[in-house]
Amino acid sequence: MAKLSWQEILGLIQELRKRGFQVVGPSSEGGVVKLVPLEDETKLETDYVRTLNSPKDFLLPDKERLFRYKSTATITSYGLKIRFPTVEGPCPITIVPEYSPPIGKLAFFGIHPCMANSIKYLDKVMLSDPADPYYKARRDGLFIAVLECAEGDEYCLCKSVGSDKVPKGYADLSIRKEGDDFIVKASSPMGSSLLMEESVEEIEEPSPKMKEEYVIDATDEKTIETKDPTTLLEGCTLCSSCTVVCPTCYCSDIQDRFSLMDPSNVERVRMRMSCQRRSYSSIAGNVLFLKTKNDRFKWRMKHKFPFSEKMYGMSGCVGCGNCIAFCPSRIDFRSFLGRRVA
Ligand code: SF4
Ligand code: SF4
């Protein structure tokens, strides 16, 4: 354990950079704190509650090019002509595997425990067999320095969903702010080599203080299905912000993109998709599974709680409160799935 000054904390970031890491951390921009690549380490923010974005934006970026391929598409006077396999024999496309450029080793510096839990959740989703190679390439060698969160705001619920502590193996350094200084513990060999300390210590951070405490217990599938969220969702415009800012929402869609000037060069792109959008559950034949606002909200709640528990053995909600804080109508799912107790 070491007591470091602000300058020494900045020195750790410089050292990570020297070791080849792209360091990403919280920084204030236009009144909002965001995780950004810290080109200038003095922009690191250490007094904050929430960030607009989350580690998923770096580990699972939106609009990620998966590969390019050559198609036989041509522009004719009737429009675009593409040969499909069932119509004209085998589709003669040539896959040219071209991954997005590797970004090198990634380090998150100064994220809160809820965000460390979100990385654990994404790992469970993306690294379960078969592992997603794009995610894995970014995840391998990841360095995590967690900054203790002293007190949440009125939207935080990490304690209610069990994400108030850093999961084992999800911090290389654990940092606590004490006045102008920082108490830093190494929790992995990578962390101790950065801190130049021999010992690796178990993290024993206290829980953040909550402004409001909720018990979230109505989370089984049947209970969610029988509840009526109509009144709660009166102000919901289905804008999808709740899923965009959620650190664990990982649903995606695949698009093939090409220019009409050269339709033979196609790139396959993985785009974020939101369960709040109509297109999320629409299939051929104009069939729509999640027809109403209520259906989509309940689906989100089921995915976050019973489905995630069943599939990954942990809550898909890490209690960051982003979906409430950044919802234009401040729609708050806590009272739908539980009750306020303090
Ligand atoms: S952010 Fe709010 S308004 Fe937008 S879809 Fe989500 S709940 Fe509805
Ligand atoms: S559902 Fe809301 S509170 Fe839970 S992790 Fe997602 S954004 Fe955070």
C-alpha cells in the first residue's frame, strides 16, 4: 500500500503509457464526466459519481467493422444488382478477413466499482464459448485501476444489486482518495509492478454510501410479466437512451455497408441495437414480438434480471443508475422491481 500525491498518480498514468497502454479515464467535458482516452493525464477527474459512457464503449465499440468482403454487386440501369446464392448458384463473394486495427493494450484508470462489475458481466457474455474475437482482442491484457466511490447520488443502486464491491480479479490497482492524497493498493502482479511494490493485497473497500436505498426483489420473470408499467412509462418516448448509457447493454445488429459508387467493396459492421426500438424484435413478414412500450420495458427488465441470472449467474444490472439519470423523463425502474427502504 502506498500514499501517493496527485503528481504521483499522474506519474502512474504516464508509466502505463510508457508500457504501451492506451489509458482511458474519467474526464469532465461540458458539464458531463465521460470516460475518454487520457491524452493529457491532468484532465483525470477524481471527484465524480457517474460517467455518461462506460467501459463497453472501448471494449465493445459501436459501429465496429468486423471484416470487408468483395461482392458481385453492380449498379445497373435498374439499380443495384446482387447475386444471391439460391437464385443464381453459389454466391461468389470473397471474404477478405480484415479486422479493425488492434488498439493495443487498454487501461481503465479511475473507474468505479460498478463499472468493474460491468466488465465482469461483459466478459461473461462475450468470452463464453465461443468467445467473441473482437472483444477478446481488446480485453486481453486489460489493466484496471478502480477508484473507490465514496458516495452515490440519488440514482445509484449498486448496493441493491450487489455491485458495490470490486469483483475478484477485476482490479490491478485500488485507489482511495483521502484529502489531497491517494491511498493505492496493488491487487495483482501487474498492479504491484506499476506501484513498484512486492506485495499484492486483497481489496477491502467499503461500500459507497447511498442517497436512497432500494430493495430490488420483484425480479423473477413471472412477477415482471404480471406487473403493469403503463403509468411509469407515461413519459417514455422510446428514445433508447437508457440502453445506450447502460454499461451492460450489449445487443447488436449487423449491417453490410457499401458505397453506391463501388458496391463490390462491402464492410460488415456491428452496430449497437436497443430493445426499445421497434426494429429490435421485428422479423420478416412484418411480425413484431415486442409491440408496445410496456412489452419493451418488461423485456429490458427481464434481460437485466432473471435472464442474466439464469445465463450468466449474475445480475445484468450493476446499479450505476445511468438509465435513470440520463433518461429525459427520469423513468425509474427501481420502484417497479422493488421499494425504497431509506
Ligand atoms: S431513456 Fe427513458 S424515455 Fe428513453 S427509452 Fe429509456 S425509459 Fe424511455
Ligand atoms: S439497467 Fe440502468 S442501473 Fe442497471 S446497469 Fe444498466 S444503466 Fe445501470
